[in-house]
Amino acid sequence: MRAALAAREAGADTILASKARVGYGNNTYISKATIASTGFGPAEDGPAVHEQDTLEGGRFLNDPALVRKMTQGIPGEMRYLVSSGVAFQEKGEGLKVMFTPGHAHPRHVFVPRRVGGDLMLPLLERARKAGVRLCDRVFVSRVSISRDGVQGAMGFDEQGFFWTFQAASVVLATGGYAQVYRNNNNAPRLTGDGHALALEAGVSLRDMEFVQFYPTALGRHGKRLLLYEAIVFRGGAVLRNAHEEDILERHGLKDPKAATRDRLAQAVTREILEGRDVEGGLIMDLGDLAEDMPPSIRPLLPGTWTRDQKRLIVSPTTHFCMGGVITGPDAATSLPGLFAAGEVSGGLHGANRLGGNALAEVFVMGAEAGRNAARHAKDAGEPALREEEIAAEKKRLEGLGTEGGPDTASLTLDLKNLMWRHAGILRDEAGLANALDILEDMAQASRQASVQGPRDLRALLELQNMVQVSRMVCRSALLRTESRGAHFRSDYPAEDDINWRTYIVVSLKSGKVDFSVAPG
């Protein structure tokens, strides 16, 4: 949305296409609408401090140029959001800020209702007024390229109509790939489509092994986060195991700076695997907080919560993907005309993302992508989709799947369970190797999956993208023989700066996926 607005406001004819309803099917919409931004908190805070915190949180695998772009750009984006009609929680004459673990100072601003729609819907209205063309429920199946770069994209909608988009610039803003895991709190259709499209177009990716697992979520599959950053560190709740032990104290995480999401998720998982769990999770003990609930904490609890519920069962869930398309600070990829922004891109967060930096990245890099995409389109001239390429993509889509093949939904569930079991919070060589063998079988099975209409076709393509992304995650995780940030290998539990202060690049070479190591 931010990229489309920036492109349109730079004078480009802009289409915003979404495989869900435009503006609603994304993680920003379902987020708690909390943004890390300097300029509203202590005077000693500033972009340089924010930058250092982000590098430390990412275990120094971040691309410093991307980090600097985000930390320097987010105060300006805050002004843009306010001018778009977004209302943030105020305190006195300024905005209220809160503290989040991993950050040196309180710098997180938020909307009063803690609802991501309060960010998205004002931007959606601004996009409509600006003349952005909105295209609902179209699945983009291929980016069109020529020797000169991007020429547009192709796809289909839920009624089975084939779509072509002629464009000299394409911005991938498709989010992450948390849906490859059984337990996740992401929007339902975030299946790594942009990652697969970029790889197919010959663009490299990085950091695919780094997946963030949030330590405290509710529900059978972790759909609802309980923000420990606020409920524990500001509210005073205590995380306990079955023996009533304080988890933060037991694992040396009482210092809020140390209690980052990766460390706490690993600690919680160890407690569960070693049998100190309660109903498969741990206890978030609200204690006296339940009797005297601050107004700032109450919106973070489930709507069904009552004061007599002093104990809630929590467990980890998949939350964010640090890996993605390689771009420069201008959001441009190596393919002329192809840009990427947000969770589909890699490098900014390194081995672990700090709280509040996801939305900071979305707005800063979205704006950067849109402006530069508009500039490229103006300089590139009229694009041209070739008729033979359109015909080839139609034929490919029509030839996918069979009428009597395996069920796509069952294959997808098998993949989610496989990734949660073998490529989740705690990993080892045997599990990752086993996952890769099974993924090869799944890739073969997906080619024969049942397709009886456009929705089945979309589900099949999503599955194939998920298999491709899962392979990248597992291969990268197998190659990285250390533990760093969100990537924890039980057979290599130490961080190894001598050999592994580097990042893993995934590329397509001669039709095969290649993995290489680049200096950090």
C-alpha cells in the first residue's frame, strides 16, 4: 500500500494487485500496530542508537545500509502516516512511547486500539483518492522479463479469468512465508509467493534459515499473540513452568535487553521438550495484574478474558521471516525494474528482528520502492508483454494438476507439520536432512495434485511455492553449522563468529537452486 501510494504520488500509473482483498489480507492489518521510531522518546535516543540496537539484535548479519535507511527514514514516515489520518496514542503534547526488549530506549509508538486496521484503512482511503487502481483477488503466477528487465506480470482470479499487467516496474510486497509452519499467527495467504517469483526470475535471496518464533501465543496453533514485552516487562506478569519456576530467571533473561524473542522462544521450547510444560505450554501468571489491569494492557488480552483468569497457557508460534529477496537501500533487486519491500526482502533484520522494526521497515522501504519504481518506469519507456510468453503461461497453468490426484489441502498440512517438527525452533542435522528428503517427495506429489477450478489452482501454486521456500529454509539451515539469533542448532549450539559471520545466498543457476556463502 505504501509503495503504491509513493509510486502514484510520483506520477506513475499504479495498480495494486492482491490475491486477497486489497488492504486486508496482510500482516500489517492483523498486527498490534506498534512501530519503532525515534523522535518521540528520550532526547538521548536517535537513529544512530536505533541502528546499533538493530545490528546487535540481528547478530551483525544485517545489511548496514538497509538498517540505516530504516532508522533514518521512519520519523518521516510517521509524519506521513499522521498526514494520512492515522491517530497514534498521545501523551501530553507528543506521542506516547513504550519500551520493547532489545531496544536501548522506549521508542515504540502505537495506535490506541492496538489494531493494525487503524494503520491500513486510512492508507487505503488515501490510495483510492490518489487514483491507485485496486485489483482484488488476483494471484500473480509469473513476473514477465526480457533482456531489458521487467515487462509486467501475469496471473488469474477466482473466477478463472487470466490477467496480464503491462508494467516497466514491479514491486514485490508479498510478505513472508510463516504459513509453511503448522503453528503461526500470520495472515492466511502468506505462502512465500514473492520469494518463489523472485527466484524464478533469476533474483537471489538471503538469510532464508532465519525464521522468528514468538515465544508466547494462545490457541492450539498459536494464532493469538500475548505480547510478553508489555504484559511481563511492563505489567509484571510472570512466565512459569509446571514447577512454578520463573522462566526468565531460570534462563538468565530477567534483563529486558536480553529477553529478545529468539532467546525466550528457545527457552520456552526447552522447558516444553524437557517435560516441564503445562498442557503443552507454559503459564503466563498474571497475578495481581488481573485484579488491577492497566488500560494499556487490557487490549492485549483476548476479548473473552475475565478478571478471574489469572493464568493463561502460552506456547511459541511462527511470527516473522527474516529471509528474502536481496535488494539495495533503494529497494531495487538485481533485475532492472523489479523492486521488493517488507517481509519479502532480506538483509535488514539479519538473524533476528527486534519488535517494532517490521512496521518501520514496511513503511520506509515501501515508500522507497514505490518512488524508485516510478522513476525506473519513467526512464524505461513503454513495456511490452510478448504474445508467445502470455500463451506459454496460459498453457502452463492449464496443464497443472489432475482431476484424480492427491488432495492439495492434505499435502499442505503434511508440509506444515514437517516444517514445524524438523525446521522449527530447535534444529539438527538429522531432522533437516530428513525434511529435505520428504520435501522432494512432496514436490513430486504436488505435480499430480487434484485441480478442479481456479481456487484449487491457486492452492496448488501456493503449495508449490511453499515447497520451494521450505527447501530453501532447510538447505540454508543445514549449511549454517552454528546457532545465531532465531536459528538454533542443537548439534551446534554456539555462535561461531570466526566461520559464520556471513550470510547464505540462494540463487538459480542453470535451472538449479544454488547455495553459497557471502561475507557479512
